[in-house]
Amino acid sequence: MIAVVVTVALAFAGHVVTYLNGLRLTQRQERLARVNRQLGDFCGPLLALTEANARTFVAFVERHARPGGISPFSGGTPPTDEELAEWRLWVTTVFLPVLREMRDLVVGRADLLRELEMPPLLLELCAHAAGYEITAARWARGDLAEHLSLVAFPSAEPAAYARRGFGELKLEQARLLSVGTGGGR
């Protein structure tokens, strides 16, 4: 009788251990799948877009800088008509399309955010893109009075945010993958 009880108890314990291990593996696989989606569908594209935007802006400033490397929009002297025409070209063909992609990514993939709430800098990024939409629409109808977005670009913050998030997710991905191969906990 004791042997039967011990056998049943060991079998039950074996099933519990197998169930818990399967549950742990499933949870890790689901976490890895989410991290992969965050990397591939949000942080990776956001990093590429913010870096491209930053680099093309630097290229614009280098190509169209005033003496001393100053942007036409910096300093006390207003931009010339030629500088403004070139700015409109760059905004409509380079900057605004990238801003639209960033905005669409933030809005369309908000479910992949790591934070519990929408980060304010991403809201500023979306507002900056929207501010350029109205400016570009005015240009299209011939109103050239304004040349900047109604909302300032949040500087280097979006690129730093994307870089940090991408790096942290890559570390998490590596940890989850090493756990699955016996290389981690």
C-alpha cells in the first residue's frame, strides 16, 4: 500500500514539475516573441528613422550652412528667399516623409511600447509632424509666411530613446535566447 501511495505521489509530482516547466517555457517563448516584435516592428524601425532624420538634417545644415557652420534658421539674420526655397524642398521631400513614418509607427505600434504610458517625447514627435503638415499645406497653396512646424522637434531625444530601447531589447533578446540554449539561468 505504501509503495502505491509513493508511486502515485511521485507520478503526480512528476506531472506537476512537467506542467510548471512547460508553463515556464511557454512564457519565455511568448516573451521572446514580444521582444522580437518590439525590435522588428517598433524600436528597430524607429531607430533607423530617427538616425536617418538626424543624419539628413546634419547633411542639410552642412550643405546650406552660413559662414561659421550656422543654420539659416539660427542667428539674427533671417533666411534668404533662396535658403527658404531650399528648406521647403528638403522638408517636403526628405524630412516630412520621415516624420510621417515616425508618427505612423508611434501611432500604429503603440501596443509595442515598453512603457505603461505614451512617453511625452513621442507625443511631441507626433505633434511636430502634425505641425509640419499644416505648414506644408500652406506652402502648397502658395502661403510661404511660415517655414517651421508649429511644434518644435524634440531635438536628439527621439534618437536617444530609440537607441536605448533597441539596446535594452537586444540584451533581453540575447538573455531569452541564451536561457533557451542552456547558456543562462
